[in-house]
Amino acid sequence: MRFVGFVFLLFFYLYVPEIIFMPVSLRLIFGALGLMLYFVRLINKYKNVSDDVSLNKDLLLFWSGTLSFLLLATFVVFINESGDAKVISEIVVRFCMLFGGAYFLTWYIKQFYRELDYQVILKAYVTVLALQCIIGVLTFTNPVIKDLFESIQKPNEANIRNKVGVMRMSGFGLTFFGAGLDCGIALMVIAHLVRQNAYKSMQLTYWAFLFLFIMSVGTFMARTTLIGGLLAFGYLMLPASNSGKNFKFASITLVTIILIASYTIPIMLNSEKYGMVIRFAFEAFFNYTEYGSLETESSNDLQTMYRFPEEFKTYLIGDGWLNHPEIEGYYYMQTDVGYLRLIYFGGIGYCLLWFIFHYLMLNRIAANLNVKEVKWFVLTLFAFLVIVNVKGLADFFPLIFLLLIFSSEFKALQTDKLNETN
């Protein structure tokens, strides 16, 4: 039950569907509770000047990074005299709520688990994405279930689901590009768990099935999932102390993919509805076999979005716009490319800060957990971040903030244990 409870909390920490009978999101509630716990703990720690006043380097990194984003964004908006001040409030609210939520989830783990194990978070993350994929399949195949999910969401959230159309699947508060990101991360998490643990054949088969399920449904949600799948396989094939186990997992997965695909895809293509989602997921393959070109509608659209700044000033301090100033729902300069959106808003410096902040937090996580496999895992995550921003603006803040705070608590506990034995 404790794991089920954590999965529930993690689900609504990661996703914020607008539910009609709730005035605010559960993430906001978790964030407020976590911030309250955090500040109470700070007050208790520093109320006496004789107490240890050393600073937590991990949390200092978070707050200094958040402050850097806030100051740079404020400067950019002010110097450009733009009206996109909403970015500033989003930085403050989103970062603080994610921090508070991550702190609350870490507190939950400390209350209900005797040993702090980061794999609890990773296994829960995979479980959440598996649930999202199940919801995606059910709402796509069953109109009654689809109507049920739409009935509990506010109209604007239901409209987002309807925009997905019949050609792709969607989860509960998870659609489009974000679905590809999260499913891709889940695939890399599975690869990490396989490399890290001495799983037996039946356990490997279970993880292989889960890998295949998330990759398949994730691709039906967003084709970005396939990039995560390729990186997961690449990471899985890196040299390891037990490479035979990794090869066995990869073999089981690939054989299963071939067997299931060869049987189900021809059947699904005969259906108008299911054939459409198959053609969406593997559009490049179908275009190549039918027209001799790997082009897709998405790749062609992406080429048109590479509109580079014409003024040198934009590269230095941006234009101060992340969203289109005149057309609601559109991005500035009508480009969805992550790197360009960051540069157009705050220049190259703001863009670099985006990735440096991710890298520094991932580096701290690896150092705190002090597990060799974690180092390869976080490097694979960072590589995924660098690649997917070619397509859209992506961040991994929810998962990284959670792992940062958890790893900080883990390291503090290990240090206390070491001091007690000395």
C-alpha cells in the first residue's frame, strides 16, 4: 500500500489535469505542504545560533539556479520592454511548487520506508507512465471511458484531449510532445534498473514487456518516444559487469517487438481508426516504402520553424518574448524549437543557463547517490534533453528536482550513520 500511495502522489506531482471538482491542482497542494515542511525544518535548524549553520549545497544549488532564472528573466523583460512578464511568475510558481512537491514526496518516502532507495522513485515513475499508457489505450479504444475522463476535466483540458484527434493517443494530463518526453525517460529508467539489478529471466521478461508496452503506446502518443527508446538501447549496451543479462533483456525485447509487430500491425492497418494511429506512429517508414522518402509532416513543419534571429542583439539579450504577443496559443516567431525559443526570450546566456542548471543538478544527484550506474544514467538523460530540444522546448525539472532533494536526504542520512559509527 505504501508504494501505491507513493505512485498516486507521484502521478499528480508530475501531471496537473484540471479536474472540475477541485479548485486547485494536487501539485499545488503537495507543493504548499512541502514548502511548509521545508521552512519549518529550516526554522528548527537555525533557531539557535549555537546550532550547525552549514548550508545544504544541493538545495543551495536549486535556490541559486531559480534565482538566476528569475533575475535574468526579469532583466530580459525589462531591457526589452516586452509584455511577456508571465514567464517570470511561471518560473517562481512552477519551480517553487515542484520543489515543495518534491520535498513532500521525499518526506513521504522517509516516513514509510526504512531504507532510502532511489529505485523506489524510478520504479514508481515507470508505474505512473505505464498507467498513463493504459489510460491512453482505454480512452482511445473505448468511447465510454473517453467520455468519463473528459467529464471530470474542465472544458479547456477536455478540448486539449479532443485536439489530439483520432490519429494519436493521450493520457490523463499527458499529451503531444510531453508524452514523448516522459515515455522516453521511462524507457531509460527501465534500462537503468535492468543494468543495476541482478534480475532473473522472469523478471527480465516482465521489464521487457513493460519496456515494449510503454514504447509502443508512447509512440502512438508522440514519436519522440522512439528517441528515448534508441538512447535506452544504447545505454543498455554500454559495457557492464553483467553484460550477458543486458544482452538477454535486449534480445527478449527485440524478439517480442518483432513477433507482436508482425502479427498485430497488418491486422490494425485493415481498420480505419487503428490504421490511422499506426500510420501516424510510423509515418516515416510508410512514406519511405510508398514514396522513397523518410520525410514526415512533423519533420517538414520542423524545418519551417528554424527561423534564426536576424539581429545580433537577440543573441545577446533576446527579445523578451517566449509566447506570441499577438496570437494566443502560438509561440514567439511561431517556432517550437527549444533552442530558438530560449534564445528569442533571453539570448544565448539564458539558453545556456537552461542546460547548465540541468547538468549541475544531474551531477549532484550522481555524486550524492555515489553509484556508478547512476552516472551513466544521468548522462543518458542529459543527452536526451540536448537532442529533444531540437524539436521542442523541453525540461526534466519535475523528476530532477525530486531526485536532487531525495539524493540530498540520502547523503545526509549516510553521513549521519558514518558519524555514529566513528
